[in-house]
Amino acid sequence: MRIFHPLLRLLYACAILFTSACGGEALANEAEVFLSDVFNERVFYHYQGWGGIGINQAVVPPDGRAATPLQIGEQKYDKGLGTHAPSEILVDLAGEFASFRADAGLQTQAIPEGSIVFQVFVDDRKVFDSGILNSRDPIKKVEVPLEGADILRLVVTDSGDGITCDCANWANACLVLSGTPRKGNPSSSQMDIAPFAHVVTSAANRNEGTHSNRVQEFHPDDIYLEQPVPRQTDGTYEVPIWTENRACIGLTWAERRFLREVGLVFPEGQTPPKADNVTVQYWTGESHWQGKWVDADGKFTQDGNQWTFRFGGGQGASIPSTGTEKIRWIWPSKPIRVQALTAISRSRNEKQAITLESEPGYDEEVATIEAYNGHFPAQGDQEKGFKTRWDLSQPKTLDVVCTSAMPWKTDRTVLNFSTPRGAFAVSMEDILNKGGVFVQDFGILASPAKKAVSLKEYKKSLDSRKKVLDQVREMPDQTFEAAFKAVHNPIQNLGPMMLSLACDNWKFAAHREGMIEFDIAPDDPHQSWGSWQPKYRMHLIVENRDDTKTKRFLEGEWLPIPVTVQTCDNGITIAHKTFVAPLGEPLELSPWSYTKPLCLALYTVENPTSGDLAFKMGYEFSSTQAVELKLEKKDGGIALIQGSRVIAFLRAATIPDSAFTISGARVDISHPLASGQKVELLAAIPGWEFSAQESIPAIHTDEMEQATRKYWEERLSESTQIDIPDPLLSNIIRASQVHCMLAARRDPTDGTIAAWIASDRYGPLESEAHSIVLGMSRLGHEKFAQGSLDYFIKKYNPQGFLTTGYTLMGTGWHLWTLAEHFDLWRRDGWLSKNASEITRVCRWIAEQTRKTRRPELDPAEFPEMGLFPPGVAADWNRFAYRFALQGHFSAGLSNVGRILAAIGDPNAASLQQEGENFRQSILKAYQWSIARTPAVQLKDGVFVPASPSILYCFGPTGDIFPGEDGNRSWCYDVELGSHHLVPTGVIDPGSPEVDWMIHHLEDNQFLASGMGDYPGEKSQADWFNLGGFSKVQPYYTRIADVYALRDEVKPFIRSYFNAIPSLVSLENLSFWEHFHNIAAWNKTHETGWFLSQTRTVFVKDDGNELWLAPFVTSNWLDDGEKVAIKNAPTHFGTVSYTLTSSIRNGKIQAEIECPSRSRPEIINLRLRHPEGLPMKSVLVNGEQHKDFDATREIIRLAPGSKTLLVEAHY
């Protein structure tokens, strides 16, 4: 996903402390214990938003640097905990302590920008709140009573302004022992979570997980690291014996668990084995597959036929505070059986009663309810159990033993409902804390029995509430102007701009303040995870510049010719214009590149005041290399010399030599300017080797600028032409195509195009690059797209997949994009030439899905069978069965099979069948997940079944994996959530599952606080303008594509418009990677998907039907306005049309040039009256036409002739 690396670098900088020797404080008496000394024993849950916990030191940076001493203000500490907001630390008190005390405050840092809030909770009751603290605030003394308490929770929040520099210290944190400690915990409150695990065995001598990294194929033996141990007919488990006669049996959970103790119970009548050399191990690492087994520290006891191991209490490794997904027992043994395994969680149990009621109409149905992380207690004739049945014709009161609310959600009690109409789940926490859960699509209400409400009463309470989408559908179209006013942050306008010729390797960067970065060699196009690192800089020096008056814009409003106008305090203005001119001859393999690309910076200095003034400016050159640079006068100008090369030169024909002062690699200029006078200067940087022996040629700047303008107009003339009434959006569309070509490089050996996903970093990543390829292909840039696809085709590796170092998912994304490109351009010869290689990659995908199929496993228990092995989809390095990843591989496999069938390839049918098998496996796994993941509440008060993004993640990723991936794990439910299964063709866009997805996205996830500029409170207050897009990387989220597939006009328009101003720069019209100009500039992955969505505004392919103007806003069809599209590629050939509004005369006209390559069955033309009036009649080529739908605002046309003239009357 490439998320906010510059922000991480800033956080690193903030974590650099003022280093000095630390002093410390001794404990007041022996009844006190430092929390840092008993961290392993007492802290059983911890997460934080950045870095690692610091034990007697500040937060541990995640980049491997050593942590620095604890310090708050001038006070230094030897003892304490260093963490980073947001953070939670849970301490097991067990009733043994009287009080807690600490000094709380921000860590002293080089950049004092943090602001945080410290909070203390005792048994979930808040007992301390510091208020907002920053680096200037004094130390906050914390002292709270703990007598008889079970759990101490230490919380640090980010105060609502982001987590930059939020390094927090609980210094001298200590616990004071109680004089009257409580004796233990009642066993009835303890929760045994063994019933919710798989009983397994694993190779006793294997202590590590997979050795495959994020871009390597999974070894078949690593997919199932454990094997199930079946329960025998007598209820026991036969413990497998491994090498060296070592028995091994254990438990694996879907989630990380927080364990107090584990046990083994041996059958009555069987002599338990000797307890010599018993080892209990827990799993630690990034995921179920990435990690290792570690011997646990704790206390072992044997009582009759039961072994018990209680974690902690020593100096060794206890269960980590992030939990564990699996534990195992290993001991020397002969064949033996175990009656049961136990695993006591840190959670507490409580008994609660709930009332269930069903809507009428389902009297014949019976639901099965299964408790997860809980059970149904013995009641009357009914024994304690995990399943019960409910006759929906009658309300039911149900007792449930469930977990008390805890910060971690992996122990949360969930009730899984299975009905003849489908399955869903609800959490006991929601039932008890939200006044009930009404899952409307299944007509079922669950409410707390103590405050039971009837279904009728519950529904009545929802009368005035509405979902976001319901309101969007009722409102007028969003406007681009309103979206910009509400969404855009002016800081996005800042940042540099890359300049070059299209896909050329000679790169230059023009900065706002006038600096130009460059190199003296072409860039390497093949870098991945690397970055463009120019070694030379030309600094513009302007004396007394007033930066508040600086303005920047693009020449011609979209051309790659940035113009900056600076104003000095005395009123003098300096305008500088920078561009790369195409000099020399076109290269044979790369006709858009020239032999002599020349970067030109033109400066106009003007005195617009009424008096005479003097201006002072200059240029200074520098290099990151140990080279000698010197300026010297040459051929009527000044040349920058390095060795035997001229690497830049300056000219100023109207300024005398006496105005220039040269010193090394710097030249200063001082010159008087009369009122109204202007002078011009030129800086030129050649993109080729220019010998110091050569004469500097004459440069005619006007001709160069005109040649550059013509060059880029020709590049865009080859693409789709879009003419709309919104000039700003028109220019963003044009500039975006240019920015994709500016960021791209070419392989000089064959001319193929390396589609870099940003101008300055990351390189041509195999995943995100295909956003660019798709967007450019869909907007008519066939040569760019095909050259980019050829670049990746040649990079297929011998194993059969594609990666440039980021993901494996890019293999599927690539194939899916390749298929769409073929559909648009239908180059049969090109596909035939590459068919064998493409097929080889498809076979590799199919082979990977076979690795997860195991005939000995029960598909009901192992829903991953038939899926692609676990992996990553973006930055987060946790391996998982991610549905977005599965969807991309499925789309690639299925769509390649389809296009190969179009050219008669013999492999097509088998690939299509493999693709369909894969799709069905994904669907089954997704339905399995929905049935076990708690439903979510919408704005209208109803609950809908969940939309899980990861198999075995029974809740939001931010809840199940808190703090992971730099505290961004939550966004993988959104940016890379399960909605990706819709555009990838796995799930029908009209299905109920998609209804649930989009409502959850709009009502909850799009309005939650994200990364940067859009806190949740602000988004919820202005939900129409600030909703509709995700809050980390909007163009990873496919919500607009889902709306397009569902033909949701107003929601599409709103999402399309609202996302653009969140990332775009109004000065150079490029897209940033993140909000608040964070991370990569000119992030072309975002640009590419914007272009793809733009094409959907005007043209949409839908099977054998073609849609024209499907999402054109009615605001563009006011009287006298025109929308014109020319040469738009479609699955049927190129199409052109013009819409002309004459609503004053009651009509809108359309002229359509139909595609000629093949004929769609139907052309759907959407014409939307700006006042919402319905169509009354339609003429086609002068004759009455009856096939139109006034409600949907479409006219269905049979393309019988090349040109169709349509007139809709209102």
C-alpha cells in the first residue's frame, strides 16, 4: 500500500532524544515493585501505535535503532515504561495491590511536537485523566487506589491530532502491595478457551514457521504447520509421537489469545506419564505461519491425572503481551492418550440472559445458535453446551455464559446464527451495550433480558434514522466545487514536480521555491523499493523573498511547464518557468524520447513599482558526491563544469557581466531595475553528455517552449478527448495522463515502459503499477499500456509468477489488467505471441490453490481449502488469507481464460474452469467468515452481517490485530477490504452481501478517523462532503467501481468528486500518496485509478451492452452546456459522442459515433435533466423511439447505423 514513509521518518526523528546519563529513584519501601521489573509476569496485553515497548527506556524505534533513556522535561529516569500513542497496557493485579503511582509525560525529543492524553482505568472504571499534555507541560503525578482490583489499564491517546511525536512515558511506574491481598480468583469466573481451538500436533523438532518471505512461493509443507488430532470414539485424543519418541499435542486458535494457564487431563484409569522434561511452548511472530516456538516460563504442577502450567512468575519468556495463536506440550513418551486440553484465558466470565424475537413470516423455521468464546449453561434437562436450537415462531429467553468486556476482542463472545435463509453472527457485547441487535435482513432481534424490548418497540425507535446512502440517493448530485471547498487542504498544493519527456529516463525535479534537482546520467528504470536519488541541485537564491505571496501554476493550465511567481519585500517579482524540451532526434526504440532532452528554467525579473529598485538573486550548485563543481564564464554565459563536462549553463543577455559575481559553484547577481523594467535569465541543464570543449549553442526559448507544448499536445492527441463544462476537472484529467508519463521510465534495451508508481520512489511495483496501466489504457493510451504490460511479461520468473519485490498479489492484478487491455484494443497477434507465457503464469496460480486442498481435512473446519496460500497485499507483512488478494488472483485467472478463448487458444477452457473453481472456493470461505463475524450497526440503527476482509479474523482488523502495521491494521478492512471481491468478479454486485458492504463502508468506515486531515467527528458532521472515500489511500478503495457495477449514479458521482480534492495539488495537478502532502509526490498509482474512474464517468462496458454517459452529473447539462467524448476505447471499438443541452427548449440532444469493431447488443445512453425532470419522449434519427426508462434516465438503443442522433424531450 506504500503508506506514509515520510511520516515514519518524522516519527523516527521525534524519537531521537537528548542523550545524557540517567539518574533514578529508589523505591520507597519493599512493599513497592516497579512495573518494569514484573512486566513479563504482570502485563498480559499491550499494543501501541508506533515502535516497541521500552522497558526502562523510551519507546523502541521500529527501524532497529537503540532506544534512548527515559526523560520527561529535564527529569531523567532509570525505571519506567516508554510507549507511543495510541497505547494500552493491561496489568494483572489479582487483588494483590493497594495502589499504583507513576510520573506521566511526553518523552523529551529533538522535535517537541507531540500531544497526548494519559488515562488510568481500574476494572474498567476511569480513575485518572491527564487532559492534553505537550512537551511544555510539567510532569503529571499519578497515584490511584487498587485495593481488591483485578486489572489496571494504562491508556495513552493521541489527543485527536494524529500520532506524530507522541512518545509517552510512564516513568517510575510502580505497584504498591496490599496488606490484605485477595486470595485468588473464583474458578467459576475463569474462561476455558480450549473448546474454541483446533487440537493439533506438529513436528516436535521443528521450531520455526515458513521461511518464505512476502515475494516467495509458499512451500506446500508450510501451509498447514500443524495437523489435526482427531477425537477418538471414547472422547480421548491419541497423542502423536514424533522423532526421538517425543509426544506433541497442542491448541491453535484463529486469533491471538491471552492465556493464564494451560492443562492436560489424562483419562481415568490411565497412569499419567512422568512429568520429567515436560516443555510448554507458545508461538510468537508476525502470523500463524511467520514465527517460532518458544519455551514458556511458568510454574508446572501435577494433581492426580492433570497437568497444569501457569504462565509467568520467572525471568524467562512468558506469553507475550501481544498474545499467542498456539501452544503445545512436548514430552518424552510412548503412545498415550489425553482426555482433554484446557486453556484458561485472562478474560472473565459472567452469566447474562438475552431475549430473542423473530419477525412474523418465519414460523416454520428453526435456527441453530452456536456460542463462540462462551457457552449455554446447564438449565433444567439441558446440559451445558455450545449449541442450542430456536423455533422462530416463539420468542426465546437464553442464558449465556460470556466474557466480560475487555479491550482485546479475540475473547469476545459471539453467537453464530444459522437459519434456512443464511447465517450471521452477533456479539454479546453489542447485545448488552447497545440495547439490542436487530439484524433486519434476517428479521431477528436479540436484546438484554434485563432491558428487553419488543421487536415492534425497537423498530419504532429507528423511525427517524437513515443510512448515509439512503440520504445520498435522495439529494441532488454532489458538485466538484462543493467537494473541493469542503475536502481540500491547501497544504496538498505544495511539493515538487518531476519533469522529463514522456517515459524518458532523464529526470529533473522543479521545486516550488526554485530549486532544480537533476543527475548527469539517465535514471535506472528497474528500481523497486528504491527511489530516485538525484545527485545535483541548482538552488535559486532570492534576497528578501516573501513566501506568503508565492504563486505557482501550470502553463496552459495542464502542461508540464510549472510557473512560480515570487515577490520580494521591495515589490520586485521573479517568475520562473521550467520545462524539458525535446532536442535532437527521437530514439529508435523509444520514439517519445529524444537524444538531447534539455531542461530549461526561464526567469523574468520585473519591477512593477513606481520607483527604481535593485534586485539581488543568485544560483548555487551542489552535489551529494565528492566532486569538484566550478562556475566559469563561457560563450557569453556561465557554465557549470565538472571534470570535462558542462552539466549546466546560465545566460542573461540583458544583464551586464559586471552584475555577476562568481565564487566556486555560486554566482550572485545584483542589478538595478527601473520602474516597469524587466530582465530575463536562462538556466539550462542538458540531458546528455556535453563536453566542456563544445560551444554552448544559442537557445531560442520561445521556440523551445512551443516545441514542448506541441510535443505534449501530440501525446494527448492519441488518447480519449474529454470536453466538459468544468475547466478544473478537465485540466486535472489532462495533467494526470501527463504525470503518468512523467513518472514512467523506459528499458533502453527494448523500449518497454517501466510504469513507476510515483515520480520519486518505489519504482515499477508489480501490483500498484497496474492501476496506471489500466487507467492509461482505458483513456486511450494503447502504446503506453501495452509497453508497460510487455515490461512485466518479460519479468515473469522461472517459477511462473511476477514480482518486482513488493507482493505476489501483483501477479493476479497484472493478469486482470492485461485481460481488460486486450478487451479494449483486441490485438489478437499480441496476445497470441504472449499466450504461452501468460498461460504458464495462470497454471502457477492454479497450482498454488491446489496446495491448500487436503483431502484428509474437513472443509467445514478448514475453509481455506482451494484458496491461494496466505500472503500480503500491501505494506502489512502479516501473512493471511486476505479476500482482496484472493479476488485479484481469481480475476486474473478467470479473465485470461476468457480472452484466450476469444483467440481460440486450447488452454482457455481449462483455465476458465480453474478460475471458476477458485471463485467458488473464495465464495465458500467468505460465507463461512460472514457466519462467524459479528454483525455491524448502521446509521439507521439496524445491524447487517459483517464484511470480513481476512479469513479467520472474526471482527475488525483493528480490533483483532491492534497497533500492527504502524497502527494502520484497521485500514485493511477498508482500502483492501472484501469489497474488492465485487470488481474482481467473485461476488455479484447486486447481492445482499454487497449491500452490507457498501452501507458499512459509508456509515462507519468512511466516517471514522483516518490518517491525517479527517478526524471522525469532522467527517460525521459533514458526512455528505467528507464521506464517500476512505481515509488512508482513497484510490485503493474500489467503492466508485462497486457503485458503477450497481448503477448507483448519485453515490458514484459523490465518491468520484469527494476523493479527488483529498490528494490533488492545485498548483501542479498531481496526486499525493496520502493526505497532508505525506509520502510520495505524484503518486501515479492514485492517478491511474482516478483515470480509470474518469473513464467510467463517460463510458462503461457491461457484458454485451455499452453504456454512454452513465455517470455524467446533471450539473453538466444545464442549458447551453456540452459534454463531448472522442475516441474512447470500449470492448466494441472506439466510440465518440456529444451531448448538447437545450433544456430551455425542453430537450437534450446526443450525437453518437458507434463503435465499428463489433456491435454491442444494446447501447444504453443516460441523459439526466439538471432539474430532475423525467423524459416524456425520444427521437432517434428523427423517428419516435419507445425504448427508454424515464426512472433510470436511460435510452436503450440498437446500434444499427454508424451515427445515431438522439433527442430526449422533457
